[in-house]
Amino acid sequence: MKRLDFSRNETLVALVILGFCALATISDPSFLSMPTLTDLLRGGIVLGIFAVAAMVVLVSGGIDVSFTAIAAFAMYSTTLILVSLAPGLPWPLAFALSVGIGAALGAINGIFIAFFGLPTLIVTLGTLSIFRGFLLTFVGSKLISNLPQSMRDFSKQMLFRGTNADGSFFSLPLAFLALVGVVVLTWFILNRTLLGRSIFAIGGSVESARRIGVNVRAVQFFIYVYVGALAGLAGIIHASMARVANPFDLVGLELSVIAAVVLGGARLTGGVGTLTGTLLGVTLIVLVRNSLIVIGIPSTWQSVAIGVLILVGTGLPAWQAKRAAARAG
């Protein structure tokens, strides 16, 4: 029987999640119920897709803060196109359009980073402002509450639904399968393809990756196109589930997303990251965002709690690595 490895972020985050659930259950015995579970799963769909995308970038040694702006741009543009030109377009094609717009915007990041060699943080900070400004200035800044029928139909599709003994309803939307699909696809890319090994190699050392024959430019370009595509998917799912296309939505989630990935063990220096850790990080962030009220903490402390989690999640591994290096010396 294997012992728990307390040096791994995944183990620590899992223990924190269990402790948080225990505290919430003591405060409110109904916390561990199907309505709460399905609410948490629903709340993790968009955040989870964002986090998977952000993890891929961090593993490659980069950082992307523009994915929420890409999501908002793709979501709002797609909805506007559907309302104006193709209101009867089936939702799979509408989602494909949003994914395509997201991939095109991600390609802009990829060109500047892969082919011009600009720093990832600087590029994505710049495109965050550009995409958001272009959206609000030239595309639109008004809420679209009358969504196309296909998007409304998608929002009504559920994997399952039911009623508790106390009469409360619970359901899990079909959109949850999108998160599952993204996780499976990303796992396959990272763990079963040469492309995935190249992403980890670039994160470990760009020069070493070049020496072993990795086409660094092509891999980096793919990464940002892939992130853009996932952002476009997350954006259209968000609009469909919220049943409104708001151009001011999503931007601002970057802190929570990066916190989830870092808590899951991905290193800002690159080369390290797991989907298991990322999903555990997302679970913890969703718990913090949705359940502070349950344990009697004002929701205004949400940012404080997430900031503390980031400091602990990054500081503890650094401290452990420093101790290990000191013992080895």
C-alpha cells in the first residue's frame, strides 16, 4: 500500500478540499447533497476548460492572460452572427464557429510569440487589451438576451435531472461533456503524442528542445491556437448556459484560472503540470467561490482567499525544493 506523498500539490489540494467540505458540512448539513454537487460541477465547466488551456501554456514555459478576452470576443461575435445572419444554425455549427474565431485570435498570439520571439506575458497582456477594446468598440457592447434558438436548445439539454426529498431540484447540463472531452483530448495530446512530449521539452528548456530536433516555432504556434480554440468553446458554452451574451463577462477570471492551475502543481517556470492536479485546483477554486457563504465567510473575502491559495500553492513547493536542495548539498 502506497503512502500519501505530502510533497505533491495534488495530495495537499485534495486534503484541503476534504477539509473544506467537512467544514461546510458542519456549518450546513445539506451541503453534501445532489443539488450542491451538481451546482459545483456546473460551476466548474467553463473554469475547467480555461484551466486546461492555461495548464498547456504553463507546461510549455509560457503564460497566457488573454484567453478570457478571446472567449468573450468569440462568444459575442458568434452570437451576433447567428442573430443577424443565421438564426437557424444548429448549435454544433454555432459552437464550431466560436471555436474557429477563438483559434484565429489565438493564432495572433502564436505569431507574435513563436515567429517574433516576443515574451508571452507581454504579448498576451497586449492582446487582452486589443481584443477586448476591439470587441467593445467595433463589434458591440450591448447585452444580447434573445439568444438564437439553437443556443437556447443546448442550454436545456441535461445529462440527468431529479428532485430531492425536500423538493429541491438538481440537474447536470450536457455542457459538462464538453469539459470531459477537452480533458480527454488534452490528456491524449500531452501523454500519447510526440507533440505532447515536445510541449514538455520546450517547457524544460527551449534550447535543449531545439537540439533534440523539436520544431519549437510550430509547437508554440499550435499551443496558442489550441488555447484560443478552447477559449472560444468555453465562451459559447458560458453564453448558452447563462442564456445571455454579455461582452463584459469572463474577463477578470484570469486570476482564478491561473490559481487553479498553480495549485494543481503546474510551475510558472514550465515543464511540469498534470491534468489531475489542474482539475483538483479547479475544484478547490469553485468551492471557494461558491461556498464561502455556507461557512459564514462574506463573499467579499473571495479574492483574499484565492490570493492566499496562490501564495501557499506556489510558496510551499518552492520551500520544499529549497529544503531538498539544501539536504542534497
